[in-house]
Amino acid sequence: MDFKNLSEARYSLRKYSDAPVEPEKLDLILKAAQNAPTAHNYQPQRVFVLESEAALTKVDACTGSHFHPPVMLVVAYDPAVSWKREYDGKDHGEIDAAIVATQMMLQAADLGLGTTYIGMFDPVKLLDAFPEMSGLTPVALLSLGYPAENAHPARLHFDRKPLEELVTRL
């Protein structure tokens, strides 16, 4: 699929089938995370793949968004590694993590999988539930899997502001 069609077709999937995500497809999605550009190429991103019933139950207790995917990806960054802008100290780790998440979502869509970028979660609960994430800053949860047969974009998905409202040419 060309990029224009891919970016138009991709939507936040909220109904998943029971079909498992094939390891080779998951590997391609994780490779997209590895290939993502980061500030000064510091690569502060860390991705956790939650597939076991126990891990999915624990992450489900940390969020208000319950889509019950077969896989949940936690995208975080290491603030000890992320680049800080010298003018004002702005930490670009969150930006890097968001770029990583976007690349994974687009790769998933290209493979016929669906995702939802979930920002509604309690980071303290998440870090308490998963000590493996200690010292990191979680940015997003990505639900991942195949669309259920009756899945469709949310009602407002296709509502887009005109370019003239979003873009200023100087």
C-alpha cells in the first residue's frame, strides 16, 4: 500500500479478533521501532511486549481503555539517555517515544494489523505493576492485533479540519 492510502486507511482499532499476532509480524513492528529517528540518535526508547495473560491483566488494571488486544506494547524512554535541548533543557525523550510509536502503528497497519495509541493510563500504577520498567518514563500503550469482523473507525475518525486551519504559510 502506498503511504497516502496507508495514512488515510489507518484508524484507532477498538475491537480485536482472537487471532494471535504472528511472531514475524511482531518482529517487523519492533524493527520499525528500532529504525525510528530519535534526537541526536540517542535512541532512548524502550518497548515492552506484553503477550501473556498475566501481563495483559496487569496492564489492563492501569488504564481506562479496555480493548482486550492479544498484544499490548508499552512505549517508554530512558530520561538518563534522552537528548536535552541546550537552550532550555527540554527533554526530547517523549517526542522520540511518540515517533517510535507512530512508526510501529504504521508498520502494523501495513501488515494488516490494527493499533490504538493509548495515553489514558496511570504511569505510577504501570511502573508499580512492572518493575522491569523502573527508571523509565512510559509514554504510550499500543494495543495491537487483528481487527474483529465488525470493527470500524470511530464516528469522528473522518472529521478533519481544513488544511487552511492547520497550516500557516509564511
